[in-house]
Amino acid sequence: MDAYSLHLAMAALVGASVVAVSAYYMHRKTLNQLLEFAKGLERDRDDVSAAEEGGGDATEHLKKYPSRRRKKENGGYYRQGSASLPDVSAFSGGGGGGVELEKKRNGPVRVDSIPSGLPRLHTLSEGHLIRPFSPKSPVASASAFESVEGSDDEDNMIEIDKLDTTYLHTNGNANVPDHINANGEPMAIATSSMVRSHSVSGDLHGVQPDPVAADILRKEPEQESFVQLRISPTEIPSPDEMEVYRTLQDCLEMRKSYVFKEAVAPWEKEIISDPSTPKPILNPFDHTPEGKSDHYFQMEDGVIHVYANKDSKEKLFPVADATTFFTDLHHILKVIAAGNIRTLCHHRLVLLEQKFNLHLMLNADREFLAQKSAPHRDFYNVRKVDTHVHHSACMNQKHLLRFIKSKLRKEPDEVVIFRDGTYLTLLEVFESLDLTGYDLNVDLLDVHADKSTFHRFDKFNLKYNPCGQSRLREIFLKQDNLIQGRFLAELTKQVFSDLETSKYQMAEYRLSIYGRKMSEWDQLASWIVNNDLYSENVVWLIQLPRLYNVYKEMGIVTSFQNILDNIFLPLFEVTIDPDSHPQLHVFLKQVVGLDLVDDESKPERRPTKHMPTPAQWTNIFNPAFSYYAYYCYANLYTLNKLRESKGMTTIKFRPHSGEIGLAMSPLSNNSLFLDYHRNPLPMFFLRGLNVSLSTDDPLQIHLTKEPLVEEYSIAASVWKLSSCDLCEIARNSVYQSGFSHALKSHWIGKEYFKRGPDGNDIQRTNVPHIRLEFREMIWREEMRQVYLGKPHFPKFIDP
């Protein structure tokens, strides 16, 4: 053996010897400490016993050494011990002798020192000793579904037949388990009891097996609770803050005067006793003659006013005039620009974000467990509504490509367009473009947005032209063409079929009314009715492109008043006399909203209270968005009041500037104006705003057959959204959509219109009550802050 190996062997021998000697002395020291500790406990018992028997010397001794006895307020005593050393007194005397000895020395055993709710005391049979082990945490978490068989603590588990399962409650009473009768004889044990035993309520620290899926499903999710955050200001608001809150109160009161509210809420008008699947409408386009009412309407300064009859001078449904609207608008803009208001609002909004993050830290596991407890439901089978999608781009690019190839193969001789004084068949159109069906592919179609469309809205609009050809757009994506929109109708029915197959996805498709001529409404309605475009999964919105300047330059209109006449006069005519436009009458039953669309990034001048009337607006410049918004709002408000008075459906005003709630399309914005990672949707969601995800333009944006799920999946991946977050956003989309009260009752619960957890049905939404209870609590805290601690808030404040 060489010298190096010898040195290593000697070093190992010396090291092992040192470790062994050290271990011996450490073990000896520990035993001495345990013996001293046991002797100290015996001395304490003797001292206490002597003191209670009235011994003067012992009393003086306890006064001299007060640390040996600590008295509780309720008369019990604590025993001094160590958290890191075993309680050797538990084994002194063996069996139950220790208890008897304690009774003899100190009288009855004092158990009032055990707080209420602590676990029962498990005792072992005599002669059986097991090594202790640490139980798994009873707190529900994502790991709660690990099986007992696969546990690392399997070797530490005790067989049931080796244990004496008698126990003591905190009051000291002994109980006998069900499988032992009063005489101590064993009884038959049910199989289910042998598989899993449940401890009594309040057993926090006893050894509990991990929950299994069957127990979670048996659990009532409504009994879940969450850790509430008690975050409130420690001081009363300063005078400056109180002034800000009063200003915000004024803004809310101003909002009250502009919000359209139905005289009778849908849930009061139609009571849903059984929110089962509503029966489909068999003949949605059947028209029943209803007759004409005596109402009379007249356009005055761009706003239609309604009278009871032609001779009446009283306006039935008065609405705020333009001067009042623009004055209030400037007041709101002034409030927004105030420095102290911006500072306070920013502080409160940031605080909302932090509160939600704290809520997730405290309650995320509880939310996850509550979702597991809801049978059948998960993110894939909760209802989701695409709240912002343009109909002409509702299909994906692969779908459009397959459809074009199919038509080229099956209907090449169909006359589809009139160009340059000549009628052309579909085949001739493609021959003029030097294309065949074999040449077509997704890249050649070139309808997908790319880097070239970023901040170029004009280039994005060109993507609506397949192969860059406006004639292909007219043939396949327009409803007012030579073939009366037959191709687009067939394509739309295929999209409807995909939605109905998925069952849980709905859409609000947006159709355009341009205001160029008054016959547009009848043309659109006849296209819908004649092609039988109806689905239980679809409702319609009407979008008004803000293109006055284009039409003025082309000579189509002479003033802005022409556009208002073309848009709103047919709607009032059909409302007063449904028989005058029968197809439009049945079509309006499926129209749920009115939208304003254009490039919102364009700079525009702010309107003043002295703006010219629509009839006076004859210049070539496009009016500002707020100018469009007022005249659309005022006319729609009056129209809805008239329709409501006649028992007809109403049409909500849902412009691109926020709508009812916030319908956001992050992927679309990523291609146009805003990088995905800078999108404010996650911030809005943290703050508790009513946000939903939408697709906008699947033809230009999305790649899969289910664009809405694609939108959700990318948002979940990029922003780390949980299943609870996704289901809450999906519930928001149904809540803010224009679907009927009966359908919403079936999709998200029959009391969906109530605030907080009272309006939630986890069996339908998969959103835990914990989440909505938190949202409700935070909302009320903010309202109390704004209203300076008033216990009740105005009823007009919506969710």
C-alpha cells in the first residue's frame, strides 16, 4: 500500500473515531437533560400539591420560584416544557397509571387548559408503541389528490386493528367508536369505514388521510369560505380627499341621468322557475300582423321626438339636448384632468390590484378546490360569448379558402359579378386574375394580418380583400351583390354549424349599416330572412362606420343629417307600424346592440356646447366620435322607450369606446396598435372591471377552428391566468352580452342578475363563490369610500 492510501485510511479512521466520541457525549448530555427535566416536573407537581393543601413552606417556595407555576386566567395551569423535546411525563407509570397518580396528587384532572376545538386525544393499547411521524397538512391544495398508496409515509401508518380507538373530547368525556359496543366487544365494520374514516369537526392536528376525488365531489361548494382582507384606511379622509369624493358622487349622479333603464327589468317581466334548456324557436322569421299605433314622430335638430298622436304637442320620451350633453362631457373631461383626482384615483386603483393579489395568495387553493367540487363543469363546458366580432371576418382563413375552392369546383358557371359592362362567371373571374383552384393557398389568399399592418389601419382594411382583389371580397364577403349575398350566407351557416357543434360557444356578430341610403335596413333584413340565418348561439349587433367625410366627398350625402335620417327613420317607422317593414320587424327581434366603428386612434377636435346641428354640418370634415355618439345615443334612447312601451325588444348602445363592460381583443390589438405584453386587460381584470375576451376578426387574426378558445388559451399562457380567472371572464362575457334573459338564466344561473355570490351558480359557471364574494366585498368598500362611509349606496350603481 502506498503512502497516500495509508494517509487516507488513517484520516478516515481518526474522523470516524471523533464522530463516534462526539455522538456518545451528545447522547449522554441529552439523556441527562431529559432526566433533569423529568425530575423538575415531579418537583413542580409536589410544590403545587403542597401549595393547594395549604402548606406555608411550599407557598413561600412557589413565590420564590414563580417560573415553576404559571396560572391561567380561567384557573387552569400550564406545564412548562420544551417544544423540541418529548413529553416524558406521558410515559411515566405506563398505561393509565399516570392519570390515576395525577388524580391522587392534585385532585381531578384539569382539562380546561385545552382550548376548544383542539383534536381529540388518541391513545394506544398497552404494550404498543409506535414511532411518531408528521401528518400531512390538512389544508386543501393542489396536492390533495395524491393517493395514500403512493405516499412516502406509508411505512409509518398504523394498522387499524392494532389501535385502541377510544378518545377523549376536549371536555374530558370518553367516547366509544361505532365499531365497539358498550360492553367493549368488537362489532362489524362497514367497508366504507375501513377505507376512509372522518374525524370530528375541529380535529385540526390529528392524522388525516388525504382527501380523494369522491369526497371532494360530495362536498357542497357553497360551504366554502375565504380569508377576508380587512384593509381599510386608518384615518378619516382629508378635506382634499373629501372634496374629490364629492366630485365623484356628482359624476355618478350625472351618469344616472343618461343610463337607459327598462321600466320593468327582464327578470321581473319573465320569471324563470325552471332554468332548463329553453326550447328553440321553431319559426323565428314568422311575421304576425300587429297593426299600427297612433304614435307620431318628428326629427328636430338631429334627434327624433315621439308624440302620442299627430295633434299632441307633448314629447313622450324627452332626452337631454346636445348643449346639455356636451356641457356634461366637458365637466367629465375637466374632472379627469384634475391633478388631485388623478392622484387619488390612481392610488385607489393600485390598491385594488394589490388587494386582488393578496386574495390570490390567501384563497387560490380554496378556489381551485371549489372548482374541483363542481361536477361536470370546467372551462371547456362553461358558456362563452364572443362579445366583439365582425361578421364579414367571422371565419378563419383556412375555412374561407376551402369554401372558395369548393365553389370553383361545384359552381364555376355561376354569374357572380358585373364589372366593366360585362357579367362574369366565377370561373371567368379567376381566369381574369390568372388563378386556378389549384393555385390557391392560405399565403396567396393573403388575408392574415402581419407586421405590415401594425399602426396601419388602412393596410389592415385591405386584408379583407382575398388575394388583394376587391372583386373577390364583393363576391364572397358581401351581402349586397349580384347574387344577393348567397355565398356569404352559405359561409355564415357553416360558421353557425361550428358554433352549434361546440355547444358552449356563442357570438354577437356585427353587421354594417352605412347610412348611405334608407333602403339599407330592408336589404339587410331580407338577406337574413330569405337565407334563414338563425341560430340559438348567435345574436346580431349593427355597426355604424363613421365615414361621413368619405360619403360627403363622393357626393352621396349633403350633410350629417342625411346619415341620421337613413339610419333611424326606418327604425321608428317599423316600430310604430310593424306591417310596413315585416322582414325588418322580425329581424330586429334578434338585434341586441348598436355600435360605432372606425379608427379610434385618429386625432380629432373636441366638440363644444355650441356645435352646429347635423343639418348645419355640411363641411367635408368628419365629426368627432362624441358628436356621433350623442346623436346615436339620443335617437336610440327615444327608440328604446317607444319599443319598450309597445312590448318590443330594445337595442343597447354599445360603441367601441367601452360598451357595456369591456370587450377586449388582445390578439387583434397586437396586430394593429398595441403589443400583447402591454395590453391592459390583466390590469383591468385585477382591478375588478367587467372585462371579457373577444376575437374581433378571426379571418385576419386567428389560426384555429375555434378562435375564441384560441384567444382564451393565449391569454392564459401569457398572463398566467388560472382556470378560475378564465371562467370568471367567460361568465362576464355572458353577463354583458345581449342574449335573452331565459338563455342567461340557463347558462349562468337563474339569479345571475344579483350582485356577488347570490347571483352565482357554480354548477353552471364554475366560478367559486369565494371569488365573487371577494369582488362584492371590494366593490362595497370602494363605494363606502366614495360616499364617505354612508351605509347605503344609490340603487342605480350597476355591477
